[in-house]
Amino acid sequence: MQYEKELNAALEAGLKAKATVMKYYHEGFHVEIKGDNSPVTEADKASDKIIRDYLGERFPDYAFLTEESVDNKDRLKNDYVRIIDPVDGTEDFVHKDDMFTINIALAYKHKVVLGVVFIPATGDIYYGVEGSGSFKIHDGNTTKIHVNDKLTDLTVLTSVYHPAIKDVKTIEKYKDRIKHVKKIGSSIKGCYIAEGKAEITYRFEDGTKEWDTAAFQAVVENAGGLVIKFNGQPIEYNREDVYNRDGYIVLNRRENFLI
């Protein structure tokens, strides 16, 4: 498997981070509000350090882009960059709804080639590797996953804490094909589409950043799905501006590009 060493290291780093994150989850934490008005806890910071230290020791030549560390723009000169969200869905973490993740991705020349999404509360792990497909680890068993082929009776996944009026209007516009709406947190939405549990999720706003999408994009794309901007182009990575300013849509099939 291509990127096998990088995948194994990401799995090991994520499991170490998961143990610490869940310790805070059960034993308590303080919430701070960052400059962009988003929450952060000790779990975010500890997870970030664990992952950076573990992967940095094993791949010292790879750059990092993480939510909780200062952005070193030297990464722009590096073909390889690790893109990390140490706790994706911090609001879910704070509300203790179990729908938060740990995201670890690798981009090569602006394309995400590997992504691992951990769901600490359930123990499930999703990963996708370029050229090898996407997989789910559940109760220690690894299963290959793939998007479904549905074009009707569609399920749209929406955000729990960031509802969008445009989501509602779009779902209403295509109500002949969109029949179900479910609220799911963080990167789990992308993983569920990769697994065939749903078909679409929208993000019309420009508030997400590279670390929010990189890991699940690898899972979705290598499961046969798409993560694309509303102009139809895929999201690229290791950009100077880390915001996903064009928004994005996650799909099981291009025929479901309903906007």
C-alpha cells in the first residue's frame, strides 16, 4: 500500500491522542473562546501536541498545518504537509454529544492523499488512502467501505450547531429527491457518506478551514465520492489562505450535485 508508513503512524498518533481527549471528556475541562469566536479546550491543545510530537519525530521532513498551532508559512515550500484538527467539532465535545472527531491528513503537492478520522466516543476509525480505497475499523475489524449509488430518496446531513438557511432552501427546492434530513456533527458527516449511510452534505458558508475537510475528503474520495466546491472543482490543500472560502458539497455521485 502506498503511504503505508504514514498511515500506520497516523493511526498510532490518533489512538494516543484519543486516550487523552477522552480523559478530559470524562474528567472535565475548561472552555476558552479564541479570536475567531470558536471554542477551544485543554483537550484540543493536548491532542495537537501529542500528534505533532509523534508524527514530527517519525517524519521530520514533512510540514504541519494544525488548528491549534501557529501557522509556519514555510510549509508552502514543502510538497508534504500534515493537516491536523486535534478535536474537530469542539462544540460537540463541549456539549458532550459524542459527535466529535480527531482528524489527521496528509497532502502531497496540494492534493490530499491520506486521511484518518477517529470518532473517540465510539472507537470507530475511518481512513482513506490514495490508490487503496477507504476503510472503517469497528470493534477491531477492518472493512472496506464505498459510497452508495442512490439518486432518489436521498438523505442530507446537516450541521448540529451551524444550521444554514441556504441548506433549508436547497433541501426544499429538491424535495422530490431529498426525503430525509439528519443532524450529524463534525467530520462524521463525510464518513457516513463514504460508508453509504447518506448521500449529500452542504457547507455554503466560508467558515471552515483546511483541517476541517482534509481528512474526511480523503475518506470520501477514496470511497468513490466527491468533495467539491460549488464550481465543481475539488478542494486543494497547503494554501496560503487556509479558509475554504468557496464552501463545498459532499456527494456520493456527481448526479446529486443539487444546488
